[in-house]
Amino acid sequence: MNYNETLEWLFAQLPMYQREGKAAYKANLDNTLKLDEHFGAPHHRFKTIHVGGTNGKGSVSHMLASILQTAGYKTGLYTSPHLKDFRERIKINGEMMPEQYVIDFVEENKTLFTGIKPSFFEMTVAMAFKYFADQQVDIAVIEVGLGGRLDSTNIITPLASVITNISFDHMALLGDTLEKIAREKAGIIKPNVPAIVGTRDADTDFVFIGRAKECGTTLEFASDNWNAERTPGNTYNLKNKQGITFDNLHPDLKGLYQRKNIPAVLETVLSLRAQGINISDQHIYNGIANTIRYTGLLGRWQELSRAPYTVCDTGHNIDGLTEIAAQLETCKYERLHFVMGMVNDKDVDSVLHILPKDAIYYFCKASIPRAMDEHVLAGKAAAHHLHGKTYPTVAEAYAAAKAAATPDDMIYIGGSTFVVAEVI
């Protein structure tokens, strides 16, 4: 098989949460442990950092990876989902794994997969860990896929367990309260492994405090320790309680929500330094300033055009889109054109009421089974005074927005990771 045929075989054989939703979710680590044993526990052959949370874990993971590779470490990075190419999930020093590695891994292990019947995610985690071990990485940043306690990545014992924040998302799987969701996310905190939580929240902080005590480990809330001031030009001045300062930090990630992510990154770096990982201040400045360049991160307030100003962002739940709505209010435009699609297992109504009422909406459906029908989405949106036309595909909606927009207008594309993937 060639690369595309290999991916088609995987998509056909292995249930994939991103496409199918709850039916593809495996609420245990049984298959992961079987695969790990088969490949000789490759995750024991390199150091790791584990990053979970509801929003921001992708940005934090990529910034940490950028800093580490700037510091001279051969750095693996495992994230999900991918936007354009499956290999975005598995990188070393910003380079995607070779297509041939994917082909050989699947070809050599078809019989194994047929017997164990892993999910797409379980197989991908096994592939990532084996690839990192084969390539002898020094350290790998591992992003949690969904939840934490029962996520396939949770077989590692990392140098640090990082949880960015807690918000409502994937409630059908993780629980219908913030406390229940936090307990699943807190499952990545392990004995004697320093834990970092990005933002303190009275609804959930006691969960992390309790889990850290159970594990006999330290816990730091980055939002308690760091004061982050954002200045015009997307520059940050940060200072922590110990007097450590980072002035004129200039991330190439543009979203306003990075003001919450950067303190979590810095707190994690301090923990790594304390464990003997050699990271200088200059490595931090360079790594954060070049995250997109060094890691290839896509879809975080990504600017696609200047006239009309066109941006896409993968934010898709209540907290993520609240941040997006706030940032849209800071943008200057004559009219806002909002290309929007969502998935059908989200609490859509909780999100729609926060979106700008004066935008022209282009409701569409991404080409995955989980995507919400564009007419259903438009009907729900109308109840929240959001109005526009429907389009059967993302491409048609984006084309219509571009045709209608003047150079002084703005186009925003989002609501779902999969809408952004099709536009990019």
C-alpha cells in the first residue's frame, strides 16, 4: 500500500473518535497496554511531559516543544487531532514522521491490529511512542487526547503533569459537571511528579489539590504565581512571585487566550529546570517567539488574508469561543462574515448565545459523520438571533463569504476543528 491507501485502511478498520464520536471511545487502557507490551514499552526509553486540559493544551504543548528544541534537545511532539495530514500528530523537532514509517508500521502490524482491534487513537499513540523510541528522542511533549485518567497517553510517567484549564466539553464522556470533568483531567497527576494547573477556578481547584495530596506531589497554579500583562503588538510582560521576569515576550501565536497559556508554559519550564533540564531565558524567548516556525502549529488565530482580514481558529467550546468573541470585539472591520460549522455531540446552544449578533453567518457542514446538519445549526442559531444562509460544504460557505466581503470587512472561520481543517 502507498501512504494514502494505508490511511484509508486505518480509517476503515479502526474506530476514530474525531469522525464517529462516542462509539469510538474506549473507556479503559486495556488495548493501549497490550500494544505497549507488544512493542516493548517504548515510552520508557525517553523523558516526557504530559499536557492535558480543556482548552489551550495544544498551544502549551507546541510552545514547550519549541522551547525544548531551541534548547538543543531532540524533541518529540504528540498531539491530536490533525488538520491536514495525519503525520501532524507525530513530530520530532517540528518535522512530521516520514510517510514510509506509517506505511511500514501498519503493514508490519496488521495482524496485531486485527486481533486487538484498537481504536484509531490507541494505534496512533503506540505508533508515536515507538517512533520516538526508534529515533532516540531526548524528551517528548505528549498531549492528552480526551480526558486524562483513561486516555491512551496516560501510561507515561512524565517529568511534569500540566493541566491548562477546565471547561465544559465532551460531557457525554467526561461528566456533566466541571467537578466530574476535572476528576478525569486530574487523572494524569501521578505520584512524585510535579503538577502544574494553568488557571485556578473555585469550581475545580479542590479536585487538583486533593489529587496532588493523594499522589504526594507538588501542585502549582500558574495563574496564582504569574502576573501577565499584554501590551499592544502582542507583547507580554510577565513576573512571578519569586521576582522572575520575562519582559517583551513576543509569541508568534496571536490569540488573546495565550495570556492564560504562557504562564502555564513558564511554570512548567521552571519545574523542568529544577529537574536538571537545561533551558535558558533566551531559549524561552526564542521558543515562544518561533512556535509556529519551529513546530508547524496550525489553526490558532491563524491569519489567512489581510484584505479582507481573514482568520480561522479551532476554538469550539464555551470557553474557547468566549475568548474568540472577546478578540473579535477588538478587531476593526466594516462587516463581520462568520463561516461556521459545529459537531452534533456538542452543547451548541450554550455556545451560540455568546457569538456576535451583528455578523453575517454562513452555516455549513464539515465532511465528517459527526458534523451537525447546516440547516439544524441555522435553526438553532436563529433562536439566538444569529442569521445567515446555509451551505452544504465548508468550501461553498467560505467561497460565498469571500465573494460578499469587501477589503474593509473581516471573515472569521470556526466553530469546529474540522471546519478549520477544510479551510486550511
